[in-house]
Amino acid sequence: MAKILIADDEFLNRDILKAQIEAIGTKGPYEFEEVQNGEDALRVVNIAEDLAVAVLDNDMPIRDGCEVARELKKEQPGLPVVIYTSNAKAYDTLKRENIPVFRKPDDRWGLVKWIDSNIPSSH
């Protein structure tokens, strides 16, 4: 079972994303860890076992997705991390930094395809 971290401060956004992953993803079944801010995302990554992918919203309280993605890139280089955001400025910044980023809500198909392509076969 593939375990996916979803970090988004909006409950509805997390629910919609989970439903989209389950509906169009091909590597299920999936298990989800959910958090509401960047600090909790870092905590979960450090304690969760077998986390396959981390999906981060950019605009979250305490620590934003950009900051969390940069830290995870250094501290957990083997963990695939992607940002799903409607923030155009963050989108452009992340693209320049080679951090995977998809526009919310328009590119949900691309996001789910990216998630599936980054889940190892062993999950």
C-alpha cells in the first residue's frame, strides 16, 4: 500500500485530492497521512515509515510548502516531494528551483500521474 503525505491547511482540499488520487491513480490502494501546516509535515516525514510521496500546498501556516520542500530536498533526498498550489509566484519560484510543482486545481491529472510515477513498485 502506497502511503502519501498530504499537507494542506484546507480540509476540503485534502479530501478532494485524496478522492482524485483514488479515482485516477493506478498504484493504489493508497494510505494517507494528513496535516494542516508545514511544521507538521516535517514531523510526519521524520516519524512515518514507508512514506512514498509528499504532496504539499504552498500557502500553509507556520511553514509554507516552498520552505518545507527545500528542507526535505536536503534532509530526505530520497523522498519524492511535489507542490500543488494556486500561488503563481510560488509556482514560478519552484520551477526555477527544479522542485516539482502543479497548478491547483487545473493540473490534477498531471499531479496524480506524477504521484504514481514516483511511487516505487514495492509499495
